[in-house]
Amino acid sequence: MTALILNSGMGSRMGYLTKDHPKCMTEISDTDTIISRQLRLLALSGIRDVVITTGPFSSVLESYVRSLDLPIDYTFVNNPIYDRTNYIYSIYMARDFLDSDLVLMHGDLVFDKEVLRKIIALPYSAVTVSSTLPLPDKDFKAMVKDGRVISIGVDLTEDVVACQPLYSLKHRDWQIWLDSITGFCTKGETSCYAENALNRVTSEAEIIPFDVKDMLCGEIDNETDLERMRARLI
């Protein structure tokens, strides 16, 4: 199994905190940044191959990650047009390194080790959702019908639950999604979410919602999110 961490974004909503390094290097506790925690938990879960997409401050991020001295083999894929594309294009650029079962996560996601352990252990493809959290205004929601994820997006309103971008994907389902991503990018559709490509193929790729309820699993988009996350990690 390979892990893919998406870190090609600009992190502009974090203000001064991302003026010298990517958002994933933001400190969330006395001992961890976002990405050091992600990588440490991946290593504890037995993941040894990690692909990291990069954008701004790519050399800073690469040096920092290697300095963590974790038992992980890294592949870094830089998106040189990160300021003009969304992470769908970063995934497309990394496609040659993603031919296996996959754990996919956004680089600003913080989660409990049990969330990761449980979703990796599932015998099917899944994405984390929460049936107990309020629906976010500007973040992902998942439309669920008959126990399957039908669509993931920001503007969904019916049959939806809060959705966090942590996926555990079996190779077959991942390949279907990746083929759709490739189709989007070869047609120049590179400014949308990768989930736009997923939504085209959910009748073929079977993604099951994994309900984490109130367990820790959330993104850090701004300073308010950061303070809330730091308080949970104390």
C-alpha cells in the first residue's frame, strides 16, 4: 500500500503562518507539525512508501521531511504550475508512482491514529465521513445512498454528511478514479477538485462511507481551525 499526501497548495488562508514554508509544516503541538504527525502515524500503521506532491517551498518541505528520520521511502512530485491548477493536476503528475492500493489524504488533515488504522484495515474502499458533525459551509460533503458514496463536493445539499479527505482505496477502485483524473487533465480540466473526476465514475468505483463520528479527523484551513486543533491535541 502506498500513501499519497497532497501538499501542492498555497495555503494562503493561513496568512503569515505560510510565508516561509508550506501549510503542512505548521506546528500543531509541542512535538508535531501537520505533516510530521501524518507521517509518524503512517509509519506506525506499516506504510513504507509515501508520495508527496509539492508546490511552493518544495525544497524546504523535502529537507524537513527527510530530517524526521522515519522508516519511510519518499517520492516527491513537484507541480510547477501549482498557482494555476488544483490538486487534480498534482495527482495526474504523480500517477506513475501510484499503481497499488492507496491511502490518499490532504496535506492539511489531522486525524487520530485509530481513524487511520481502522480505515486501512477495511476490506473495501472508503472515505471518512461524520454523521455527528454539522455540515460545513465551504468544505466537502458526501452524498450517500444505499450505503455508497455517490458524490463528493462542496455544494451538495441532499442526503449528505460531512466528509473529510482521507481515503483508503483498493487498487481497482483507485485505478478507475485515476483514469478519470487522467481524462480530465488531458482535456485541460485542471482547476477543479479531483473529486469532480471521482463523481463521474462512482457507479463503477465503489467507495463506502467510513463514519468516524466525533473522532479526530479534520482539515486546518485557517488560523481558527489551527487553534481549535491545537486545543484538541493538548
